[in-house]
Amino acid sequence: MSNSTPTNLQVFITSAKAWRWLALLAVALTCFSLSNSALSATLSAQANRTEISINDQLNVTFRLRGGDYNSEPDFSPLQRDFEILASYRTQKSTNINGKHDAYYEWNLTLAPKRMGQLVVPSVRVAGTHSESISISVSEAPDNPAAAGSELFMTIEPEKPSVYVQEQTIVKAKIYSRSNFDAQEISDFTLDDALVEAITEDKYVTEMSGTPYAVYELTLALYPQKSGTLTIPAVDYAVRLRSNRRSMLSFGGGDVRRGRSSPVTLEVKPIPAANGSGPWLPASDIKLSQHFSHDPQSLTAGEPMTRRITLTAQGLHPSQLPPITSADVDGFSTYADKPQTEERRSATGISSERTDTIAMVPSTAGRKTLPPIELKWFNTTTGEFETARLPAIETQTSMPVGGNSPAVATAPERPSAAGAADSAGTNSIGSVPRWLLISQGVTLLLLLVMTALYLSARKRGYQTPQHTSHKTDHGDWRSVKKTAAKKDLPELRLALLRWAEHHYQQPINRLERIAQLSDSEEHEELLKQLRLLDEAIYHPAGHEFDPGKLLPLIQKQRVKKRDAAGANLAPLYPS
């Protein structure tokens, strides 16, 4: 009998019927566990208020006890009537008198989308659901302080009506009955306006007999389109100051949120009287200028820098137009990159633009720089005004050793009577002896130098090419050396020195080199010489490549050398 018992037990265990019973038992236990978990899970919902205004925000707390804590609620049904501004989850656990309590909380900050009777709908999680909450939303009070609001925000434009692109100051203020350590305002951007933050401030004020802590943000707003401009409702938040101090606490107090009321502005179009010129609505505009040299003492070929500055109150730097004057004959001009600057204060933005122009006189004489006028609209008086720079007279002389001024005037000659009187009063007897001796020696030296010069000219046919070629080599080396260093001002001087020896005449302008050339590359040579001038007098200009200029100058040297070689006598005459 002892041998048959194990055999019967083994048969029972391995039978299909036994496995079927075990599977049914497992399914039953699982269903019982799930149903028990679902029955023990609870989800509650609680709102901090049930009556709010359209600008207020609502705090709703969902608390889950029991159930599957890894589940997340589906809050999408709330977005029908509310905007979810913030959502965060916390886990809490307590043990009081041996009774353990653990739960999860979801804290939501909601903003109503409309006025009326709204509902925070039922939310499902972990096989359970919360009860719905009815919320009454009313219109925002005209005076939140009088209505006893603890936290509110106002948007205050400087004036209700402005012109297109006119600066208007807007102050955004957060009022709180409780002190707060930090604040946050949502992105203050508009599709049809440029908005710039200027200053911020914190202070305490009293409204309707109640003290309020105030955060004030000052903005400069520039409408870009005429019509009605709406500043939409702005969301904000403050972190209340906590009275508790703990070495382990790094955060502040509670965070409170709110929303402002929308504000509208009427934007007027540009007046027709402005014409086709730049539209400059400002409270004040001034023009000023500065010259690096006295305009009455200029030298041909030497640059003078003219700086024209436009200063405007109430304009953004991007609104300032370039200030240019008409071209003046006898001057080559090279404009530098303009410099802009802005200053911000509680009264708005003031900006400044400086245009720098290098002016190179090319001829001697008197020239007039024409006046400069700029039309602008005074937003204070509502009238058009004109900022003006007067005409400037200039006087240019040729450099020492250069050609005579193009418009030089002959000196006045004394009259015959005056000459006779002068001759009568200045007799030889009254002249000191040492002066007569020095003049005699000077005259003798002049005679000797004249004789030497005439003698050298007679022998000049033997050596002129040798001397000129030797001098040309020295100047040409200077040109190549400064070109290799890319020292453009020195390269310009070296080219002028080379040209004076090459063409045997005074030269004070680079363009004169091209004028004296007789090559087919005359236009290209003139272009490269002008590019060199622009690179010197226009620092922000294009990069100049001396490698394109030097081959053209070398062709001038070769042409002169070949022409001189054709005039030499043959080495072995036949």
C-alpha cells in the first residue's frame, strides 16, 4: 500500500482537471484584489473659492487616497471653461496616534475663460472619480481696492490716443495687501506694436485706506498700425514673503496668481502733411555737428571728418533716419558706419544717431556746405517743426610745394603814387651795411647755382634716364614694402611720392595718377585708386587688395622705361 499512494497523488497533480482548478483560483484572487483596491481608492476635489471675478484665478486641489498612485488624472475636461496656468503634484504621509494616512495631491491654478456659471468637471484616476464643483464668475470691479481685493494688477497707458510709431508710456502695476519677495509677469508682446521695458520699481502706497505693496514696470510702446490697439489680459504671479525662517527652507511663501483686464488704445494714422519724408513723432529733436579741422583752413588732399548728431526724445534708435547733405563740387566724401545710442528713464527712451563723413577737398578756393534740414512732428504741441544746421563756408589751399590754387586771386599792386612815395622814403643810404653785404652774397650764390644748373642741363642727355630710374627704384621699393604690410595710409603717401618722380610734377591726389596714365587699363587704375581712398577714409568699408593695384602701376613704369630705351643711342653703332 505504501508504494501505491505516491503514484495516485502524482497522477492527480498532473491531471488537466487539477490545472484548470488552479487557474480559476488565481483569476478569482486577482479580481478580488483589484475590486478591493478600487473600492478603497477615493478622489476628492476642493476649490479655494466658488465666487470669483473674470480677472481672478482659482486654486483647485485634487486628493487621492488609496488606489494606484502611479496613475495620473486626466485634466483635459477642465480646459473647456478654464485655462490651466499651473499644475504640480505632491505626496504627503502622516502618522498620528498610530494611525497612518498617505495620499497624493494635484494642485491646479485655473483662470476662467468667460463670465457666468462655470463647472470644474469630475476628474477620473485610479478607477475612481471626483465630484464636480460649480464656480460663479462675475465681471471685474472698476476699483479693485475699493472692492477689497487682496491682489490685483492694473495696466495704465500714458494717454488714450496716440499716433502711429509715437512712443507712449505704459505702467503695469501689481498691488498686494501682503508683502511679496518676487513677482512674474507673462510675456508682454503685441503683434501690432513694439514694446520695450524701461524701468521697474517697488514701493508702498495706500488705496481706499488700505496699504498695498506695489511692483511697477514701466514700458515704452510704439504702435505700428492705425486703428484700435488692444493690450490683452496679462497673467502675473507673486511669491508672498514667508515669516518662517529655517536653515533647511530655501523657498519663499505661497505663490498667488492673477490676471489683468484688457486695455485699448486708439492709434491715429500719419498726418498727410508729413509728406513722403521720414515720419518722426517726438517730444524734441536736435541736430548738431563737429569738424575735426577748421573748415576755414583746409588743405587739398587732406581729409576732414564731419560728424552730424541727431538727438531725439521719444524715438527708438531704429526710427532715426540717416543725416546726409548734398554733394559739393571739389569734395570727395566717404560715409562711415553710423553709431546709435539709447538712454532709458522713467520718462521714456531717448536716442542718438551720429553719421561720420570723411571729406577730402581736391581743389583750392572757397566752397559752401549746404544747410541740413529735418522735418519732425512735435507730439507735445501737435505741430510740425524743422531742425536745422546752417550752411558752412570752407576755405581750401593747395599743399606746400603743390600747384597754385585753382581760384587764387592776384595780390593788389601799389599805385604809382604810392610806389614813388615808397621809393622816396627808402633810400640806399638808410639801409644798414650788413644787410647790403648779405644780399650781395645771396645774389652771388644765386648766380653760381644758376650756372651749375645750366651746365647740368647741357650734359643732361647723358644721364637723365639713369638718375630718374635710380630714384624710381627707391620709391617703388617703398610702394611694395607698404603694400606688403597693408599699411594703406603709408601706401597712399608712397604712391604720391613715386608719381611725383615718375611724372616729374607735383601730385596731391591719387586720381591724378590715373589721369596722367595713357594705358588701356585707365578705368581699372582709376577704380583701384578710388578704392584705396575709400578704404582709408571709410574704416568700415570694403577690404582693399593692393595686389590688384600694383600690377597696374608697374605697367606705367615699364612703359616709361621702354620709351626711354627706344631713345638711347645704340651700343655698337654700325
